[in-house]
Amino acid sequence: MTNSFTAPLQLTDNATAVLKQLLQGDVEAPFLRIGVKGGGCSGMAYMLGFDARQEDDDLFDIGGVPVIIKKAHGMYLVGLEVDYQDQGDTRGFVFNKPTSLQG
């Protein structure tokens, strides 16, 4: 069941299109997990990958992409935008968070 409250983050149209394409492929886990991990002196790092849903996850439908987030990670993801860039030598997912929301 998807949560009725708003997701703490957004996916751009580019990210949504790439993720939907990846989910249609041969992935073992049907959910996109977005979270954070401690990073020592450099702060927190964002993480993204496919995973199975666990008991302490919130589930969101963001643009048709099933996204799971650990309940404890939600507050660190507020205002985050996940984009996909494909320009020249740069290709991949990029995390953007307004400076006013960085913790």
C-alpha cells in the first residue's frame, strides 16, 4: 500500500523515464530505494538502488515509480530532487538539494 502523504523528494522527468525503463528490465527487486548513509567528515551521502520492501519502509508512488524510503531517512531527504543527466562524458543520477534545506 502506498502512503497517502506527500513524498519528501522529487524525481525529474529525465530520472523518471530512465527509472521506468530500468524497472522494466530484469531487476530482482521491484522498488527503488533512496536513502542516506553517514559519511564521516564529509557529511551524509545519498544512495539509490533497487531493493525489496522492508517493514520499516515508507512506500511512495513518484511519477509512476515505486519508491521506498526508510522511515528514519525521510527527514534527511526533504526537498531532494533526483535527476538523470546525459551530457557528453557525464551520465548518471544526480542529487540536488537547495542550500536552504541542507542540514
